[in-house]
Amino acid sequence: MRKLRPDSRHHPLNSAAPLEGFVAWPPEFAEAYRRKGYWKGKTFGESLDDWATRYGERIAVVSGDVRISYRELRERADNVAVSLAALGIAPRDRVVMQLHNVPEFFYVAFALFKIGALPVMALPAHRETEIRHLIEFSEAVAYCSPLAFRGFDYVGMVRSIAPTTPTLKHILVVGPDVPPGTVSIEAMARRAPANAADVLSRYRPKASDVALFLLSGGTTGLPKLIARTHDDYIYNFESAPAVCGVNADTVYLIALPISHNFPLVAPGSLGTFSAGGKVVLASSPSPEAAFPVVERERVTMTGQVPAVTIQWLDSPLRGKYDLSSLKVLQVGGSRLNAEVARRVKPLLGATVQQVFGMAEGFVCYTRLDDPEEVLFNTQGRPLSPDDEILVVGWDGKPVAPGERGELLTRGPYTIRGYYKAPEHNALAFTPDGFYRTGDVVCLTPSGNISVEGRVKDLINRGGEKIAAEELENLIVGHPSVQNVAVIAMPDPALGEKICACVIPRPGQSLDLEALRAFLDAAKIARFKLPERLELVETFPLTSVGKISKKSLREDIAAKLRAEGKIP
């Protein structure tokens, strides 16, 4: 076991060397962002200390019957930080966090921030394939999860991975009775070492350091890591409350997976904390799980994806619970249909706020006082005055106002490159630092963005981004499959679902149930399993001989219309 470094002069965070593989902002841009006050030179640990001082006994987090004040949140995070340091977890060590919506998420995340270690924000739905990749690629020294959640054994999964991931040293577990060989987060949070202040004083991450890794939706298979610094991510969430109407009276419900960028900073938990509001955790965004929480805690605001919005609007439970406290309903993750947006105020009494953003940084919001034409038909305008945007055609040149093109952006909280991905970065970023989002947009005369589609081969299933290539690489391994093209098909509730178009091997056949079982055995997240299988003899080709997914998408849309499944 590694020991605490007694001499802070040898602390790796005292080195000016950037994290290897991290793409920093050019010095002239960084200096401009500091001069303009976007980057304040503050870390997450300092932010938590500040909130605890300012808000003290105000309730920060509610989870069921558990209520945690800002003071208690800091104390428990500090306790966990000292315990993690005692385990030998050091600055810049990576820790894969796969926690659901529980208070321990905040204890562990802020503990890691305070000692300069780096959380890798996995999703509860990820399974062995994704978690193995994240541990191996990030060289994680620890993994953090519940003992079990929704019937899945997370500890059993990671123990099956551990023998082939030599960097992994510790398994941190949420649960009342943790198995031998694992470490209890709850026990760490309750343990209050007398020397906590002294220990934590040795850890001084800089505001320009990487603070955490988010995951990309990725179009080339498994997730890429998005390195966010203290400077840029704090600016991201501290700017959101003013745009979203968040203040000390806000009661913000988090029912989407807590480690997503949307419920973290848009304004999410961190933006709500920065304003002294209350964060309420729910196990699911379904009406059955969420409506009782909204009524009990008098929730004023929440963020959800369009599919959940439709569930809420159509639920027979809507009249059985008092939802009158709800003032703002944010919708993001994928485009919200205008007709659905129009129903929010009459049925839920809340103002709809559309949110269009990405874990890579850039985010737009409709403003709460926007006219209905903007609220219902656009995805808003940028958060920052220094969000630079370009809308370019296929030739890379800017299109005329109002015309469609790919959105390119750079700014004080948009990354300049993925972590340890130089070849991909050469394609995903322009030489002058603009991020190619892959989203097809047009700018309205009011200066708002309307999202029209996508360049990238990515399926947006209710806000979860699935790479077609990842599924194709798996499906082609089925003994009955000769070739496959995975495409998005339109869906009224989720926006898009997954369709696998398969050319079977001669004399072979395949049905959807068998295909899903095959993929399930590959231990991928279940939201990636196709909802439809189309068996074809040949694929349409483009002029350069590539499979024309555009034609396949048009064909499946026509079939769905003929079947009465979409308008």
C-alpha cells in the first residue's frame, strides 16, 4: 500500500507539467478567459468549502428520508478524501465511478477532487465491455459502484475484469454490507480522522488541472474520455443558474443518471449547489418513481429527455399527485418535438426550457422569458458571450444565415481535444481549435439554434448516444451474419431507435430475439440492443462504393409510416 507523501515538495500536483494526453487551451485563449473572469482560479474542493461556509445547515441533498446539509456534505467528502489518500490513491490517479443516484456519488467525487485524483464518470447501464475499456484505457487504480443495482451484480462484474487489468487495486462499494476485499464508502464517510485538515492541506490541485473525465457518445465505438478542468467546468455550472432561474429556493430533481453532463452542470446538481439550492435524488425519471418525490419535496425544477417528458404528459398518475410546485421543466439530450413542448405548460404548469449541449462543453438554452415561438421551435442560444460558433457546409465554408450546416464551436468550456486520442482529434477539431460537433443546425433570425439532424453516424436513443460502428463490430461476429449496417430509425417517444440491417450468410437466417441475445451475451449496455432487424439481400451504395445509410434510413422510415408507427 502506498503511503501519504509527507513532503508536499514532491507532490506531483506541484509540477507545472500538464497531464500527459490532455489537450490544453492555447495560452493566449487561457489568458483571455482568465482576464474576462470566466476562469476564476478556483477548484472543486475550494468550491465545496465555500458552499459549506456560506450555506452551512441548509439542506444540500435529499435522498429518500436522508437529508444532508452543506456542512455535512463537506465533512463526509473530507472523510472519504482522507481515507482514499490512506489507501494510496494519489493525485492524477484515475478512479472509474459507476454510481447511481445516491448521496455517496457526491462524497466520492468531491473527495477525489480534493486530493487531485480524477473520476471517470461511467453510467449505471454500462457493462463489462465498457467498464473494461474504461479501466484499461484510463489505467484506473480504483473502481467505485453499488454492490448491486436493479438486480445487477457490479462487484461480481468488476472482479471478473480485475485479473486482466493490473492497474486496478481497489474496489469501493456502496452498500450496507460490503464483501471481503472491497472498501465501504459509507464507512469512510462516517470515519472522521482527527488529522483531516492536515492531510488535505498536502493536496493542492490547480484550477487549470484536469478535474474529471466525462464520456463521449462517440461514433467510432467505445467511449472516448473528455477531460474537463476545474476552471472550465466550474465556469460551466456557475453560469447556468442565471440562465435557468436557479437560486437558494430552487429544489432540483435529479432522476436521470447522475453522472451525465446534463444533470451535473446544466445547471444540475453542481449549478444548484453553487446557488445554495436543494438537490433531490430519485431512482428513476418514470412517473411512478418521480411524481411522489415532486409532491413530497415540492420540486421546482428538473431536467429530462424528450421520452420522459412524453411519459409525464401522458401518465394517468399526473392527476393523482400535486405537481404544482414545478416551475421549470428542462428538456435536453435530443430534440424536443414542438407539439410536445406546447403541451408542457397546460398539463404540468411549468415553463419548458430546451437545452442543447454536449459533454465536450458547448451548451445552449432557451431563456425562460423567450416567446413561445423560440421556446417550442429552437434549442436556444449559447451560454457564454465567448462561445464562438460557425455553421459550415460540406465544403467547410460558412453557409448563409438560415441555411443548414454542421455546427463548429470553441470557447471557454469546450475542450480542445479528447484525452489520448491524437488521430481522432485531427478529424474532430479544426487546426484553429473549433470542435466539429457533427450536429446539423441552422441559425434563426433571432440568433437561436435549431438542430436539424446529425452528420455523425450516431444514434440518439432518448439522449443515450450509441455508436453504430460499435454494434456493427459485434453483430458481424454472429455466425449467421455476412454484413451489417446499423442505422437510426425515427421514434415518436425516444426520437430514434436502433435498427440493424443484416445480409445473412447463404442458407442462414436470423431473428431479432436471437440477435439481441447474442449482443446481450457480449455484456454491453441494454440500451444499445437493436429494436428492429431488417434482413436484406444487398445494401444500397453511394457513388464511392460505401453503404448508403441515408438510403437505408429513408427505407425504414417509409416502412414505419406504412405500418402506422410514425406520422
